[in-house]
Amino acid sequence: MKVLVATEKPFAAVAVNGIRDVIENAGYELELLEKYSSKEELLAAVANADGLIIRSDKVDAEVLDAAKQLKIVVRAGAGYDNVDLAAATSHGVCVENTPGQNSNAVAELVFGMTVMAVRNMYNGTSGTELKDKSLGIHAFGQVGRNVARIAKGFGMKVSALDPYCPDEVMTDAGVEPIHSLEELYKNNKVVSLHIPATDETRKSVGYELISLLPKNGVLVNTARKEVIDEDGLQKALRDRTDIKYVADIRPDNAAELEAEFAGRVFFTPKKMGAQTAEANINAGIAAANQVVAFLRDGIDRFRVNK
Ligand code: 3PG
């Protein structure tokens, strides 16, 4: 049986070695497709794969059609909006993610970008500190919880909104539960986004919420560009010349925003949140173990499709 690791943005070499060990020790063959630049390369490589490990790589109906032997796709990471779940189900393919494995890496980058924003992108002028400032966490999943933990070290006051998370989980972490989106954006100097991209959340953060941020507010997005209404963001940055937006991925209108709001926006060139050796090792090896557990023993504990 063959397991294909298809990563347009490759894992660290040390993680690839770990993945190879897991796959080969199980008696399977590993094929690596890294930094591919066309969908055709992926379509050709999946043709005889039984298992597939990906990151943000798109797995749509066309890829699934081409993957005649495919039984499982594991997204080495948290968000699986890049996989067409319905198409996978109709092709009889199990889809899994590796929840929590890269969340500390993403949470650390939240602070990397937040410090940069409050220090005015290191332009030589006086900025502000994070100590005693308020942080609102929009969605209290694995990344949000790590963000809260680190924020405590900075001495920040932390609150969070998450309709899917019981209040006690927040209060146990020393985080104040908030139940209104408006309050979350109005009362926090820094708001950090951790909602997944779903039909419910796409373009859900726009002008109305962003323009509520208090004076010198910062919106940090290490989630997905799709959750932002980019026209609304642009309008909010135009009306509110004191606020900043920093994101771990370029929005579609990045060039326009950079030209119009120089010094108030920052975007990583590629999604970098999970791009650490540790996160690559954790998520990559978890993915390899999950592929083996499924192909060998039919275990599908982390399945996200029906
Ligand atoms: C995730 O959903 O796990 C993160 O956004 C990381 O994505 P990546 O594997 O493409 O870096």
C-alpha cells in the first residue's frame, strides 16, 4: 500500500523523516510530493495512493476522482475547509484532522504579530505594552486556549466568546466568558480570531464588528482569510485610522490594503502559524499514525466526515 504526503508547503525535514519511519515500519511505501506547483502533479501522484497526508492542500472532487485507490485523507493540522467532505464521503474516503497538534505554534505566532502591531511594526516610534491590556479570544478551541495561557504570561486580561464551549472551560482557565460578539470587539484592545471557515462563519467579521474595536485596537487573524469580509475590513481601516490588522495569510485585497494602510497592516507571505519544527513533527507524525491505524486496523477516531 502507498501513502502519499502531498504538501505544497513542505514539512520540516525532521518531520518528514518521522513520517517515513511510521509509514515504512508499518510495511507501507511512502511517496513525497512537495512544493508542487500545479494540480496536475497532485492528480498524477494520488492515482495509486491508498492513504494521503496533506496540509492546506486542496482535496476536491477532481482529486478524489483521480485517487481510485484512496481510503483515507489526513489533514495534518486543524482546519479541514480545504477538503470537500461531501465528495470524500461519496467516494467512500475517510477524512481526519489532527486536532491540537499544531495549536501552540499558531498561538505563539499570535503574540509574535501582536507585539509587532503594538510596537508600530518596529518603525522606531513608541508603541505600547501588552501588560494590563485586554485580549478577546474569538473561539475558544485548542489554539484559543493556548493563546489564553500565553496571554496570562504577558499580564493581559483575557475574555473569550465561543457558543460551542461551556463557560466553565473558560473560567477554569482564568478567562472571562463573553456572550455577545459586539461586546467582544468593543471591550478588547486586541481581538484574536480562531473561528474555522464554515458556511456559518465565512465573511462573518466585517465593518460592523471591526469598527467597534476600542482606540488603537488590533485585530489578529491566524485563522482563515475567508472569515473576514475584506471590503468591510478596508472600510473599517479607512474610517478608523487608529486600528491595525495583522494576519497570518494574505487577504485577497492585500496589495490594496498594504498600499492604503502602510504601517497598519501586516501579512505573512504564506501561512506560517503551524510552520515550526515542533508543529510539523507533532501534526505530521500524528497524521502518519492515524493513516496506519486506519489502513491496518480500521480505527477512525479523528474522522470528520460521515
Ligand atoms: C491548521 O488549520 O492546522 C493551520 O491553519 C495550519 O495550516 P498549514 O498546515 O497549512 O500550515
